[in-house]
Amino acid sequence: MQYILTSAFASNANSGAYGINSAMEGMGLVMDDGRIKHHPILEFKEGRKVRFTFDGKELEGYEGEPIACALHAAGVRVLKESPELKRPRGFFCAIGNCSSCLMTVDGRPNVRVCVERLREGMNVITQKGKGVLLADK
Amino acid sequence: MKVIPMTWAKAVSSCSLDNLPKTADAVVIGGGVIGTSIAYHLAKKGFGRIALLERSYLASGSTGRCGAGVRQQWGTRLNCLLSIDSVRAFERMDDELNYSRSIEFKQGGYLLLAYTRREADQFKKNVLLQQELGIPVSLLTPLEAREIVPILSTDGVLLATFCPTDGHANPFHVTYAYASAGKRLGVDLHTFTEAHEILTESGKITGVKTNKGTISTNTVINAAGPYSGVVAQMVGLDIPFYPERHQILVTEPVDPVLGPMVMSFSRRFYCQQTPHGSFIMGMGDPKEKPGFSISGTWEFLVEMATEITKVLPPVGNLSVVRQWAGLYDMTPDAHPILGPTPCEGFYLACGFSGHGFMLAPVTGKLISEIVCDEEPSIDIHGLDLGRFERGELVIEPSVV
């Protein structure tokens, strides 16, 4: 129950960085530097530092950690907009289940970035709408 | 304490307060799209008191499980004529039935792909027949097909045919649209009500016994989809008919990218994108044995994904949301059985062989005409039950 309540709080991206970090800490997900340490279902070691782009900006993360963890460490709180009312959506279930973190990664729409591992040079884009299937892969 | 297991269906059924009428002028067995369409059309004609029996909820059987396609590109004159009429009905259905929502009829066309020489020859013949009947279909080269579906791989495609007025609709909405319009005209809808026995006296229908009581009637219409054979047995009638499982899946939604239903007969698949954005696709399995099973298999998931990512490669980037299965009601010639039977007052509207959804509007109209003793507005003499004994089958070459 504790988990569900704090998750619901964390999903409210408008509550600001402090609120979310507190909630994440409540879940035991965050280290001192704001980087997620324990993931509910995935295990990952702090791999080598890699570069990737997020909405055109170059960011750094650790190879093998979920993309959402690298984004969170970089201060990114809004991961998606809701499909009908276009409200901001943030880190929520963290297990690839809730559709709150769907993003377009390397041209692939609706990637669950909370369970997709980071690789060097990935192109991560905030998705508007339901995502686009491109004719040429 | 002893816990009595109760299914959800039983729970809802026991909560139902509706009382079965003692008598009805007609009883329709089956609350799918065919049954609700028939009930609506009969009520519209003022046939009298009509009771519709559905053993589960509306559209719970083949209707709610179907691929929802509506096409006019058929290989026989009769199927073409029936589907032309149905397409016109789908086009104006929201208005005609005064439906508060939308049946989501999307006329993005049907793109049929020919992969074998034999299939290509058949398509050329079909197109001549279809054009003669006024269907706006054209033969396309693989590159022209790709202009209509940019995500299409033309590998192995010899030619294609395209009809822009084909499409697909939402089978739940169509059923509810018929049911609610019928209800406004006085149709009694009885869900969670199962026909157990059909009563006859000297070869004439006298009533229907259900789990909720008995209705006296002289007219019963069998619209029980894959269970039509079971219902026909209740009056001792054997119909050449068998149920066959077909599997289907749906993906997460993406922005609109696929206009038409894409289909191949030789490779036995079809795939469409709903207005919501989900892709719905299915595949026939030649190894499938007749039977009532509607379990899904993991093999289908693998085979379907393998096949569709060859034909529409970008679809490989989508996640599958769920898979399910439903039953085709197969006849030996893939045409429905429509009309009266040797048992007086017992009518058949079954055997649609996988295209009952698209034929529902015209079926409701024709069956209501036949039951009211009128000349059917389309000559469907060849679709009677007697054709099997007479050996006058009309084989449809274009089915998945």
C-alpha cells in the first residue's frame, strides 16, 4: 500500500522536483545525488558513462541503467503527456506497466523508458500524441 | 463456511429483473450483430412482439471477437451484391439507427495482395465481376499499392486490388446501435437467457424453453453464430456446418498510418488500424480442427508477428496489448444459410464463414422480408438450406 501511495504522488509531475524526490526516497529508489539506485524489477550496475540525446540536448548516463533513471538524474521530470487531456506524466510504476513513460527512442514509438536500458548514442524524444510509425526503418 | 463459486455471468444474470414474456410473435436466438440486426429490422416492419435471447451479453460471441472488416471485393456475384447493400447501410447507420455514439465506420478501403500467379488470375476475374456490379475497385501494381500503404513491403507482391469504399467498423457499437434502436421499437432484449429447447407440434414451432421460462411463439430465427448447429438440432435439423477457431490480436495505438485493411488470402492474414490507433490483425490456420475452443495459443502470437512484420515491417515496433480467439461458423461453400427450413416457423441466419459482421445489415433486412412473407429485395434463392442437398454450392474463392 505504501508503494502505491508514494507512486501516485510521484506521478504528479506538477508537484515539483522536491516532492518527487521525497517520494522516490520513500520508495528507496534514490541515492544522494538524485540517481536511482534500486529498481523494483531490474538489476543494473553502474556501467561506463555514455552520451545520449534527449529532445536534441546531449545528456550523460550510465550504460545499462534504465533510460528513465538517466533522465531522472538529469532533472527530467515530465516524461509524457496524457493522451486525451495532454497533462504532464512522470515516473510512475517503473516496471513497464503503466504507460506513463512512453517515449520515442531511436525512431521507435511507445518505448517504456523505465525498463529500457540505456546505450551509447540513443536518441530519446518526448512523444506528442500516440507516437509515429515510420515507413522506413 | 462453504463458498459457492459464482461466475460473473451468473452473478449478472441473477441480478436481472426482466421477465420473459409469455408469448412473442418472433423469438430471435442470438444477441450478436446478426440477431440484433434481425430483431431491429423485424420491429421496424411492425412484425409485433419480438424477443431476443442471448445466453451471455450482447456481442459476447463471434461478433465482439471479429476482425470487423467490411468489404465488397468478393469472388461471387451474390456475396458482392450482399456486401454492396451492407456498405450502404453502414454508411448511414449512425443516422438511421439514431445512435448516440458512432459505429466508427472507417472507409479506408481494402487492399488485397496477390502473392501467387493463381491468386493474381483470380483477382483479375474478381475485379471484372466487381466492376460490372458497380464496385469502385481497381487493379494496382505493387508500387501503386505502396503509395496507398507507405509501410507496405512489396516483396513477393504480384499485384493488388483496392476498393476505397471498403473499410471496418466497431462491432460492439454496431451491435449496441441495432439493439438500442430495436429496443426503442419495442424489442425485448433478454441477455443471460439461454434457449434450452425449441417446442414443436406436427412440424411447426410452438415455443422456446429457456433458463428463465418458456415463451410461446410460432417463429424462431436461429442467429446463434457458431452455436447455430446446436440450436438447429433442437428441431432435429442437421445443417452442414462447423465451428472453427480463428485467432486475433491488438497492439497499442499509434497515430494513423494505415488507411485500408490489408489482406492476403494465400498467406491468410488481415490487418487494420482502428480509428483509435490500435492495429488489429488475425490469421487463419489451415491445421485448425473444427471445435468450440476459443483459447489463445502462443504459437499464434509468434506466427502472426513473424508474418505481419514481413508485410508491414514498421509494425514490428509496436507492442501487443492482448490476443484472443473467436469462432467462424463455416459452411462447405463459405456462403451463409439464409431462409426457411422444413420445420415451419424456423428460420436460419447462420453459416457466415467469417464474414457475418459485414453482412449483418443486409441479413437483417432480408430475413425480416422473408419472415414477413415478402419477396426478398435481393434474390438469395441460392442461399437456402436446400442447396446442399441439391448439390448447388456457390464456392467463394476469396476468404481468409
